[in-house]
Amino acid sequence: MTEPPELYDGDDNNAHIKFQQWRQRHQDGYFLNYKGPSNTMLHRVLCWHLRDPADLDRGEDWSSLTRRKKVCSTDLGELKKWARKKGIKNLKQCQDCI
Ligand SMILES: [Zn+2]
């Protein structure tokens, strides 16, 4: 079993670029926006809340998409499993893309 990749600026300076590249390759995938055990939201990869996946420019710090941890998978079940393991009880779903 493969763990869904976790991308976070605190762990990896290239997290933003990797996240954007993952989105380009998996446009039918999903990701979690992890802000903490009580505040994590599920989105589709192409949610309009985010920048275009072709935009790899990290730019200023404020424009990084991985200031908050992102967890990526094409398998919704994997992400739900990840959330359960982290103790996330009420996984929110984006009203705009799910
Ligand atoms: Zn969304």
C-alpha cells in the first residue's frame, strides 16, 4: 500500500512546485488541505480555489499553495484513511468542487 504524498513548505522547499506538478499529472485526483485535526478540507485537484496547475512559480511566500499541508491522492478512500489515522473526525468537503 502506498501512502498518499504529503506536501508542506515546512518539510520541503519545493513542496509548492511538486504539488502543482502532481496536480498536472492527476487532474482527476483529490487532495486534502490540512490545517489541523479539526480543520481539514477535501477538494478536487481542479478546484477553482487554487491556482492553475500549470503555474509552477512559487513567487512570494504568500502565494505558495503548500503553506498548509496538502495530501494528494487519486483515491478518495486513501485520503479518508489518512484523515482517520490523523484523528480527523469531521472531514469537510469543499462546497464548490466536491
Ligand atoms: Zn474545492
